[in-house]
Amino acid sequence: MIIVMRPGAPEADIARIQKLLAARGLGAHISIGESLTIIGVVGDKSRLDTEQLGLLPGVEKLVPIMEPYKLASLTFHPGRTSFTIRGVEFGGHELVQIAGPCAVESEEQLEITAAAVARAGARVLRGGAYKPRTSPYSFQGLEREGLRLLREAADRHGLLVISEITSEVDLEEAAEYVDIVQIGARNSQNFRLLSAVGRSGLPVLLKRGFAESIDELLSSTEYILSEGNYRLILCERGIRTFETATRSTLDLSAVPVLREKTHLPVFVDPSHAAGKASLVAPLARAAVAAGADGLIIEVHPNPPQARSDAAQQLTPAQYADLAAELARIAAVMGRGPEPA
């Protein structure tokens, strides 16, 4: 439920409501706009006498929120959420590109890739250190050593670091090296992990699960947001359908739908959806045109030799060409200055 205050309601009226909610064991999320102040009620509203609440000074109306998610709702939190990490703004005006290999394999691999994606305009270096694979016999990642190599390569080229964790056990170790924690599709409903990441306060990129509806994805966000962590990015990476021409079916409609439903930044991963390098560029272009706040794209200096997901990774040259195209589309969409 949200409490809409009358225009110009004094701070004393807002404070009175906060105190009442706290006495009932409820939280209050306050959003102050140019003319209206909205108080989001967090918790079990059955503890409240809503008739009495509606009669308090300064209250204009009470609005129920019917969705199972509250904190992620655009109704609850009017206006878009953005946050900045070391000068890079997520959910802001400019398109943010994340790029790098599927898995960290060696120092040389990362150095070549980090240098190339930085030149092309990427702001964040990605790479898997803990690799949840379908087969237990596949490459599982370099773990701590992979995180260290990621951090060092990113620092040399002025990039941030994002990497996936698969268990809350890995969280403390990853926090030493990464700027953003990625929660992958396989863990999008691992609620214990989501809560742990929320408590950590680390920025999070949460990918949509293979068979997860948009409302289910937004319900997953509540586990992170309810811990007070609002530095959260949602990522569409394709869902499982009957179609076999691509690795997954990229649901581009998720971008405008999420932007209607939530205030959180929305990114797209065309690499995992496509499963094929030749399809990454057209899907990436379409994602920017659909209104995505950013992209996460896999790049490898020698894709045929990659130890995981070789078929979908771009070469540095291919990525440079694509990044330039994406910058031009973003400019047309009002997402940053026209590139020189």
C-alpha cells in the first residue's frame, strides 16, 4: 500500500505517519516528488487500521498495490532509479556496455580483451570465475584466481568488474574483487542467495530465469530490495521456448514491460539468448532501440579456443564495430552524445 500525501503536506505530518508505521512494526519508504510525497508501506498492512490512517492530517488517499512485489513497483517508487559506481551511472542517461569473456581463462586472455573493450567504449569488464555448468565435467572456472585476474586487468584499463557468484559462500570472497555481483539465470530464484546479496550492499545484476515470468522476476527482486539494497539491475537474457533456432528466445518485449512496471535499470544479454555470434549484433541493436539501459556482451580474443560458450563470443574487432553501431543508435534514442 502507498500513502499519497496532500501537496505541501508539512514534515510533521509525514513524521507522524512514519512513527505510526514503526509502532506497528512496518517500514516506510518515502519518495518526495516536486508536488507530492508518497509513503510506501513495507510489511503486513493488516496490522494497520486503514480507515484511521486515511483520516490523519496531510493524507490525501491510500492506494493498494495489487502486485506481489512492492519495492520494485513503479507505483511504490515513482521515477527511475539510478546509481553510480566510480563515475559510471547505471540507469541514467547514457547506455552502459558490459563486455568480456564468458569465463576467465588466463592473464593474457583478459589483458587482450580488457584493452579491446575499453577502447571500444565498454565501462565494465565481465568474466566468469565461478562457472555453473550443465555438465559437471565442463570447465568450472578459476574461482579466486579468476577474480584476481579480472580485477587487475580492469584496473589497468579503467574498467569496473562484474562476475557471477553461485552461492552465498562465495560472496565474501567475491566482494574483495568485484564492483557488481551477477546472479545468473540458474539462481534467479535462489532466495537465500538473493537475501545474502541484498544484505551485502554490493551492486547486483539479476538475470531473468529460463522459465521465469516477468512478475516472478520482480518478486525475486524483493529479496534484495527488502534488505535495503537498491543498487540493482535487471537483465533479460532469453527464456526457454519451443524454438530451437537460438539458444534461448530473447524476449525484447520484456524491456518496455519492465520499464512500465519497475523503476529499476534494465539491461539485455544478447549473447546468451543468441548462442551464436552472428546473431548477437542484430539482437543488441534491437535491445537498444527497445529502450534498454545497457548491454552485457561476450567477447573473447580467440572464440574457437574458448573453454565455454565459444559459439556466441565476438572477437575484439567484431565487438568494436558493434559498439560503434550501438553508440549511434543510443544517440538517436537520446541515450548520450552523438559519437565523434
